[in-house]
Amino acid sequence: MPPVALLNSLLHLLLKPAVLGVPLALALRRWRLAALLMPLAAEFLRQYGAQLWRAARPPKPISAPRSFTALTHNLHKESERLAPILAVIRNLNADVVALQELSSRAAACLEQELACEYPYRSLQPYPDFPSAGQGILSRFPLSEVLYWRHEGIVNALGHQRALLSVHGVQIALYNLHPVHPGMVGKLFDARPRQWEIEQIMARAAAEKRSVLLLGDFNMTDQADAYRQITARYYDVFRRVGVGMGYTFPAWRYPQARKLANGLPLGWLPPLFRIDYAFASEGLQALSARVWPDSGGSDHLPLWVQLAV
């Protein structure tokens, strides 16, 4: 049901204040309020306690001879101010880059500026609907690259699948962008996104190799679709990341605030984690972090390190 899906998307915003509310209620001797908040606080700590504990005790850098790094970044259809985005990609220096909302001008810019750094590329903008543009940049060979949109879904976004050869091991790489529940013709309807996830999971289940899913999934970790994905693949950030890992909305740059209708909300921190890396157990998670500079997008990039 749409109201339930909307509540699930916002549930983490209700759990986090409970952690702060319990000690405050105890200090004020509001025993009933404290008792009411304790189950919510306990659920928050059950889900996110390990990530917060790693923030208190940051993990040491890991060096593995058969490791590689990957980056996923929604570019917000940017077509004018591309230098900051190039700087972000170069600073993060990932071996594989998955891009969503790739405009035609951004694709041309990346093709020209990053050809030496990334000899293997599949840049597939969608001029009639820039939000559906997708791209992969790689230092490792790519083959069998496929781009598709799911027909029959209003404002369907783009997806890519490619074979990635890393240190002699083939990985099925997916660059995904399921539709947002708020852009399908109704106020909030998660069913088209759920259907897309089901189709993607069926496709990935047929792979005879390790699988890496990168992208903007337009869902929080409270969504039913998240549980469907993590029944088969693990969430890399949840396993090794530090902190909450929120990636959206990143409104530091003026061009990123279209959803804010011009309101001066550049101070607002990201509140949702909707950009993910999911991996099969054949890939070992070593590190994950959210980069604090979006380069002008309304999404912060997610960087992960994995070993084959």
C-alpha cells in the first residue's frame, strides 16, 4: 500500500530522534515517554549500532592485492558546470565508476577528459529524457554491455549490465536506477519500483559469477525492495561503512536545489541513504565511504573497496 511504503521510507527519521529522546525523557523524569521511546531507540541501535561504533573506532586502511574500488554517483543531469564533477571523479580515483542521470554534454565531456584514466567506457545518455542516461567508466575490460529501460513504467529510468574482468575474475556489474515512487504519476507509489527490482533480481539470479549492483536505487534501507535485494546480496556500506551513510539530498551547490524550489537550503545535511553498492558473497567488502563533495549534484557519491 502506498501509505505503508511512504512510512517505511521515513521510518529511520522516526527512529533516530528516539535515541536522543530516551536520555532526555529520563533526565526530565518523564518515565512513560521514556518507556514509549525505548523500543524505537533499541530498534535504531539494532539496525545502525555497528556503523556508529565504527565511527567511534575508525577502521584501518586495508591493502589487498586482488582488490578494486568502485564509485556510484548520480550526476543530476548536470550539463553546464562539469568541472566540479570531473574533480570528484578524479579525486576519488575509483577503478570502476557507475554514473546515473548522465546528460549528453556530460557524456561528451567525460569521453574527452577521462579517456586516458578510463580506457574502457560505456556512456549511454538518453537525450530525450536525461534522467535515464547511464554510464560506466572502467580501468578493467568491459564486455557484453547492455542498456535498457523497463517499458510500461511512467518516467522509466535507465539500467546497465556489463561483464567486468577484474584481476582475471569476471564480475557481473549492474549500474541501476529504479524509478522513484514520487515520479510515476501519483503522489507516492512504490509498486513500479518494486516491480523493477523484481525484474533486476531475476536477471541477476541467472548470473554464473559474482555480482556487483551499483546505483541510485531511490529507496531507503527500510523499504521492502531493500529487504528483497539483501536477501541475496549484502549491503557493502552496512557491512563495512562508517556512520549513517546518507547521500541525499546534497544541496550545497545552487544547481542541486531544484527540488527545493530555490529555497536557501544549502545548510541542510543529507537525510536519506538511497545510493548503494550490493555485492554477492564472492566479493569481500574492505571499505566504504560517502564522499562529502557532490560536485554539484544533489547526491553524494558512494565509494567502496572490494576484493575478488
